Amino acid sequence: MSTSTSRPRRAVKFGIAVPQIGASWNEVLEFAEAADRLGFDSLWAVDHFFGVPDPTVPIFEGWTEIAAIAGVTRSIRLGHLVLCVGYRQPSLVAKMAATLDHVSSGRFVLGLGAGWYDAEFKAYGFTFPPIGTRLRQLDETAAIIRRLWTEEPVSYFGEQFHVEDAYCRPRPVQQPYPPILIGGSGERVLLKLVAEHADVWNNLGLAHRDLPRKLEKLRQHCDSLKRDFDAIEISQQTLGAIGSSESEARAASERVRAELPFLAGGEDLIIAGTPGECIERVRRTVEMGATTLIMSFGRRPRLEALELFAREVIPAFR
């Protein structure tokens, strides 16, 4: 039996990446308000300090951006895909996240990742350790944050981080705490950390085609830790492109693939095409085991594309 058919049926959730690189603040606000109004489930920012791969392209800092967006939206959930654990102490992240959960009236999702962009680490003066160390940082970060949200005082002395008699008040609005998303595709260590700590796992766009195999690995980790595999939300990062005609859809798809090639884990899998084609591609990804899609419609997406997707595609999965 495939991984997807063994999971309970859920309504598909649709997340969307906020324009962040090369966009103006007015464009960001207009996009966020539209996504909220149109019924997208979540809105996400990246945690980068300069453009990828071009460091000269302007980019807004993700935490500040999401905090500001929380003040102009009402129902859409908000988070980062994903916060790099090497940039902030876990105790500080716990406090910032608890505050942002209040600012957003309980809509915050804490996205965490090990970090990968070594040029950015070096440019901003952060140490870029080997991947094994970064994964240990991710492990300890998730453990410390969960304890700070549920216990007090908290003392934790790990290899990477420590806190001593720490408090986090006020506690987050969401109880027992905001959902924790862990992003990445490593099967041996990262998926074990997902099984241990996460409420949501986000698979990288480049690994889209490998989703069923990785879900089997995640299930094995859950079994070994006695964690309920079906309690974990499965999120697939991907591209989004839509047009009302075949020619419009083709042009939109070519543009977004050229802008964000690292998110395209197979041209036949990205959510692109006419509304009918997008519906079929969403269904295919759901059959692979995803319960959520987090899409990027490009650097500066047209609001008309969001409106068309919300009107013609999302209702097919409600």
C-alpha cells in the first residue's frame, strides 16, 4: 500500500510565498492582503539577508516582514520557510515567536531549518559549521523552544546552546504551543528530527519527486520513536503558475521556472498550467502523500494569478 493511501483524508491546504526579493513594500502589502482575502491558508517568508543567487538584489528581512504582515491580515497563518537556527539563539526565537503569536492572534507557525547558504553566513559574520553540527543545532533549538513554551524555569545545557533558569512569559496564544515546521530533505537525520519535534514537515522543491520515498523514511522514524505518523502535516514546497489559456499558462510557467529553478523538482510536478491542469497536478502531489502545498508564484507575482487560482483551483479541494 502506498504512503498516501494509508493516511487519513484531509482537506488540502494552500500556502504561498510572499514577494520578498526585489519587491516594494507596497507590493508586499497588496499581495499579503490579497492572499488573506482570497482564502489561502498560509503565507511564508524566507530567512535570507541578500538575494539568492544574486546578493545585490534587494530583499526584506523575513522576521520583520512577517511581523508587519500580521498587523494587516486577519485569518491567514504566517511563518518562515525556514528560520536558520544558526542566526538566532533558541531562547530568543522562543520569545520572539511567542510575541508574534500574540501579535497575529494565534496564527504563527514556527518554521526551522539547519541553514545552507554558506556565502550568506560568511558575509554577515556567522560561523558556518559542518552539516552535522548544524543538524545538532536544529535538534537543540527545537527542544529548547518547546520547553520554554511549556515549562518554567527552563535550564538546558547542550553541545550547541544552553539556557539557565529561563522564562518565556507571556506564553504563546496557541496551546500547548504554535505548530513547529521543520524543513529539509535529509532522510537519516533531518527526518528523524521531524519525527521527534515537528508538527509539520516541509519537503524541498528539488525533492518533490522523491516525496513518497521520504515519507516511508519518515514513517520508519516515527515507528522507532513511537510517534503517530498521521499526526504530522506533510507540506510540499513547489512553484505555482497559472493562466486562463494555454498560452498564458505556458508564459507564466516559463517565467517562474526561470526565476526560481531551484524549486522545480520536475516540470511535470510543479503546480502550473490552466486551472484544470493545476487541479490535476495538485491531485497528483496529494496522491504522493502531501497534505499542504506551499507555492511560489515568482518574484513579483500578478494578483490576477492569485485570484484565478483561488477562484478555480482551491475550491476543488475544499
